[in-house]
Amino acid sequence: MTQETQEVAIPEVEEANSAPEAPVAVAVPAEPAQKKVIRLEKVGKVVSNKMNKTVIVEVSYQKQHRLYKKSIRRTSRFKAHDENNECKIGDTVRIEECRPMSKEKHFRLAEIVKRTDKV
């Protein structure tokens, strides 16, 4: 392990008959840079829970047409990992990005925001 050091000049009090000395360099360890991982979060509605430990979440958003400036509603579907199989169709959930768990599944269930009354 290598530690980054910074040179800090320490001022000294000069005595009457002493020659001025060069500043002394003291090794001060630099603070370690902590990286905070920013994970992408999305809120959507569960449209399928037929797979084991996997739900399909549909996320809707509005986008403006580049030329005509009309707002267009778009939807994206994401497969998310549901460890306890607790989601039902119609639930509003929050998913967050994680490591890839399979070919298409790279989100995990963070929380169930709102449950549905469907049975």
C-alpha cells in the first residue's frame, strides 16, 4: 500500500545567532477517496410475476417529440430480481440497478411503494 503525502512547511522561531534553516517537510497521509456508487433507480408497475424470483416492471415516462414538440408517452420494461416472490401484478415498485444477474436481468427490487387489492 502506498500513501500519498503532502509537504507541509513548519515555521520555526528564529533565535538571535542562528542561521535560517530550510523548511522541514513532514509526511501527512492524504484522506482516502471514498467512491459512492450511484445506482439508477426507477419506479414502475409490475406487469408479470410468472417467473421464479423475477418480475417484469413497466416504467412509463413522457418525452417531447424533437420536431413537433408534442409530448409522447413511452414505456420501458425491465426484469427485476424479487428474492422473496412478494410482488403481485399491479403493484407499484421501486427498482434499482445492480450487477447483471442473467442475460436480461440487471435490476433488483428495492421496495414495494404501493400494493394492489387484486387477488
